[in-house]
Amino acid sequence: MSALTDAKSETVHVSSVLSSHTRNDLERRLVRKLDLHLSIDRGNASSARLGGFEKDLHLHGTQYVTILSITYVGSSAMQVPANMFLHWLEKPAILIPCCMVIWGIISTLTGITRNYTQVFLARLLLGFAEAPFFPGIMFLISGWYKRDELAVGTTFVTCGGMLSAGWLFYIEGGMTIIVAICAFFILPNSPHNTTWLTPEERSLAITRLADDGYGRLDGPGKRGTIQGLWDALSDWKVWWFSGAIIIDYMSLSFVLYFPTIVATMGYDVTITLLLAVPPWVLAAIIAFALSRYSDNTKKRCMYIFASSALAALGFIISICTMNMIARYASLFLMAQIAAGQMILWAWVNNTFAREPAKRAVAVALISAMAAVGSIIRSYLWPLIWGPTYRYSYAACLTALGVSSVMLGFMHLHLKRVNEQIERNEQNAKDINDLRFPVGFRYLV
């Protein structure tokens, strides 16, 4: 607690002597430094099916999709406890790399599995090991980026790649361990205890979040980890976002089977995997652009809807035709859903920005519910629906429509809350009676 108090005192001193121009220049350098230190991602094994994964392990029926989905069972169970521990520990630069090392080892060992039971257990353990990563990273960046920087920040930490099978698990596992070792030295902790920042940068990191309406890091306003759990569980917005994201992740089921979808065009494995890359390259470029616009305009929902509309058009094209050119073009459209996902997670962080303890649980709980959607989506692409997969695309389109309606409702609700906050500010006789800091508005 004394370190926090010292950091807070230092913040007041440094911010008081900085001119507006100097502060803006220092803030830009601070954000760029954060972008570089937080650019960590994990790979995926969706290409394994094309590389003979099912044949090598003699899988049949729904065993392949069960192996895919069992990872999310372990992940869903551990995310909330892991993020609560992360909030209490205040050392993400230790916890997150540790979990990465463990899942890298498990991923490597997956390469020596020889039957369904062995790979099933390996994937289950992998889910437990991966659990702290995504909600932990989302909570970590929310403690550094301002609310109108989070979309770009989220995009930086969620970009990834794709590898093909055979040596897939050895490569992914080995690379994960290497990245994890590096992460011990480059990941930040909290603004007050990150050693690679200068005192001036550390002070500015704390000040700018306080100015942006974030909750206090110390003093009587600080919430305990258990209180944060109760606050999150009793907030209906957490459960509404959870329900919307469960359904939304069902619409993302095509991502798990993207190489399989590309394979319906009739090319061999190598060409298929090469063709699967360009849609995601374009998606990454569009994601950075939309995230930037979302942050600059301080709007979230409209950009999520724009991304979803492009994906919906891709689903419709694939339902209606088997023409090779049209289908490949539809993959580029479907991949644009990635931008909306990154902005959506930024919106979740924005909505629970004011109380760190509550935000830690809220982000983890919503992510855990997303894992439930991931379990369901694993079963939406059975081989008997191929090669057209019209029923699968229809399921994705329906799920996307339902989740969009739910997010639209949240958008309207938060707009009404913002209007009420503005009226309360205008009518208040004492600003200490206000529930929110003066000028605070939800990003919608």
C-alpha cells in the first residue's frame, strides 16, 4: 500500500509541472512503448485436421470436435479464479508468462499423443493452463490504456497466425515457451510497479487513467477482490454481455474450421493452407483501421455492427452459391468479423472501467461464458454438412443476428444512462453527491 501511496504522490508532483505539449508528447511515447510490450499472442490448431490429425490418431465420429471443445471446458472453469488471483497478486508479468510456459509444455507433449484418450486429456489440461491468458491480458491492458485507446490496444494483443499440422504442436509449444520466457522481461505489471518505465512515465500512466474516470488504485475507494466478485455477479450488464457473447461466439465457429472450408474449393493441403492466409491478413489490416476509428470517435457499437454486416454478407454468399470465386471472396468478408470482436472486448472493458476488482471478474466471467459458446460452436460443422456447409453458415448467420440485437439493446441502455448522468451533473448542487466523476460517459 505504501508503494501505491508513494506512486500517487509522485503522480501529483510530476503532472503538475508538465506543460500540455510536453504531456501529450510523453503520453504518445508511453502508449507506443505499451503497444510493443503487450504484443503477445497464442496460436491455434485449427489446421491440424487437414494435416492428417484425425487419421494419425484414428479419430472417428465426433471425437475430433470433442477434442477441440474440451479445451474450452478447462478454460471456462478457471478464468474467473485466475483473474481474481491476478487482481490480488498485481503481478501479471509473472502469472501470465508462467501459464504460457505450462501450456507450451503441454502443447509440445500433445505431439507425442497416440490415441483419443491421450489427446483428450492433453487438450483438457491445455484449457486449464490457457485459462489465465486471455482474461488476464484483457484486464492488464485495461489498467494501462485509456478508454479511447482500448480498441487499438486490444487489436495489438490479439493478432495471431496459423500453422499446419504434423509438427504443429511441437512448433507451437516450443514457440510459446520461448515467447513466455521473453514475456517475463517485457510484460508490464501495474503502472505503479513496472520497473522498465521512467518515474515520469509511471506517474503519467497513473494520472491519465485517473483523468479518464478510472477507479482509484488506493485509499478508501479501492475494492477488495471478493467484493469485486460480488459486484460483478450482481450487475445485470455482466450477464447480458455474457449471453450476447455466448451467441456471438457461435457465429465465429467458421474460424475453427477455416482451413476445412477453404478445402471445399478442391485444392491440395499446401495450396489450401496458403489460400487460408490472405483473408486474415486483410482482416488484420481492417481491424487496425476500424479500431483506430472506433477509438478516435469514442464509439463502439456502430463499428461492431459494420464488421458484423460484412461477415453476414459473406455467410449469405456462401449459403447461396458453390461458385469458387464467390466462395473465396466470401471468406474475405467473413474474416472481417475479427475487427468487431476486438472492438467488442474493448467495449466490455470500457463498460466496467471504474472498479478494477469488479472489472477483473467481469472480464473473466464474460470470457468464460464465451468459452461456453466455443464449446457449442465446435459441433456446428459436421462433415456430413459438407461440402456446401449451408446449414453451418445459416447457424452462423442466425447467431450473429441474435447477438447483434442484444448488443444493440446494450447500446441503447448505455446511451440512456449517459443522458441521465448529464442531467444529474446539471442539477447537482454538490459534485461530491454525483455517482460518477464529472465528465464521465460510457462509450457506446
